[in-house]
Amino acid sequence: MHETGSNNPLGINRNINKIIFFPYFIIKDLIGYIIILIVLIIIITFNPFILRDRDNFILANPIITPEHIQPEWYFLFAYAILRSIPRKLGGVIALLISILILFFLPILNLRKIKRNQFYFIRKFIFWMLFFNIIILTWIGIKPVDNPYIFIGQILSIIYFIIYFINPIIQYYNDKLIN
């Protein structure tokens, strides 16, 4: 690494294209930090509640449970899966499985090539899973009405099917490469 550099896979010595770190990158980063700091100071000074949720300013009523209660944005996809299953125990189990699957995913990655560059079917499955989670997150925000429940049920089934067919596709792709 000391001889060829960290981003030089061919090992060619090309000193022509190198830019020294100190004056250029430090000044560029400092200008970026100063711009971000100025924008944050303007937001804090002139409109500090612009990033707050409006529902936090509603007066509390101990008799009625508010309808706007929902988890944080990063758990909304799991919340949509919980709401899409009609039985309480089944919904809680599906919620736990949908989150635990994400913890065991790196352990199950046993493919020979670690990048998706050569796995074309897995690229498609990755983007399908990405948009599935985005739409499930959107469904988690919506009220519990008929079209949203049905869409959540279909997307929950697709969510679990993707994770169960992933090792099968991985096995056959590795078999094709050999």
C-alpha cells in the first residue's frame, strides 16, 4: 500500500494526476462545514420548530388514545407488517421476524463473490426489496383503512418471500459460476 497507494489496483505510478491533501481537501471540507453550520444557525434562529412534528403540540387527553401514534420512521415498515396481520400474536411474531431477519442476513451471506455485479437476478431482487420497504414504510404512516391493509398484506408476503428465496437464488448463481 505504501508503494502503489490505496486506490491503485494496477500498480501504475501516476504522479501526474495526484492532488496534495493539505490545502485543497482541507479547505473544501471546511467550506462545506461552514455552509452547513450557517444553514443550521439560520433554521434555529428564525424557525426553530420547522423540523418538529405538528402532532406533538396537541394537548394531551387522558381519555382518548390519539390516532397519530406511530413508531419512528425506521420501524414503520415493521409496523405496517404488524398491522397487516389480523391476529395479534401473528402480527407480533411477523414483526419480530421482520426485524430479526435483518440481523441474521450478514451471517447467511455465503456466496463466493461478495458484490452483486455478477449476480444479475440478485440486483433485481435487491431493488424489489428496496421499493417494497419504501412502500411498506409509506403504508405504516397511513391510517388503518381497507386499501392500505390489503396493500400491506401483499407487500408483507413479498417481503418474506424475498428473504426465503434469496439463499436458493444464491446457491444456483454460485453453481452457474462454477
